Amino acid sequence: GDDGKAAGDLYMDDEVTFAHERERDYVVASFSSSWGDGVAVQNSVRVGNADGEVLEHAGDRVVERIVVMGVERAPGGLSLFRRTSSSGSPLEFQFDSLTKVLVVRKPEVTACEDFHIQIV
């Protein structure tokens, strides 16, 4: 919207069985962006069954790219913070000032982990 905020969910299961119903084997990634608050992207994960197959294969759920639309100007930088680390890692990005689209390619995270990307 015009307030610089957006949110959405990504549901993941094994895509083959009904384990999501019988064993609660699924993960829901809740992505949000609050550009005005300095948060380019945040991912919060809800796990149905911590011992399930979906989490066991979390490395197969790699985030290929993140696209943020409606960005008024290029940020000075972006840093990736994982729950397991107190320091951020700088991220490379492309920004198109005509379309107001920012793209982060290969941030090297999975959709099955909590992380946030901070504007620096």
C-alpha cells in the first residue's frame, strides 16, 4: 500500500502426501515489509511439527530472490540478520529508480528460517 508496508504467507508441505493433515508436517513463512520502519523484509516461521520431513529438508526451500516494489529511493545498504547471529551480513541488490523496484538475488536463506533484512 501507500504506507510502505506489505505482508503475505507462504505455505509449504511435502507436496506429495497428506502428512500435513495427519502429522501437522508443514511450515508457514510469514513475510512482511515495513520500509518506513527500516525493515526491508522480515520472515517469521510457524512450524506445524518440528520433527517433520519439511523442516528436515529446509535446505531445499532456498529463497532465490526477493523483490520489493514501490521503493522510492535506493537504500544506502541492506544487511541480513538471522536468528542465530547477532551481526548482520551485507547484501547486494539492484534498484531501478524508474520502476521503483528493488531486487535482492540469492540472499542465501531458506524460507524455513526466521530472518530479517534491515535497511542501513
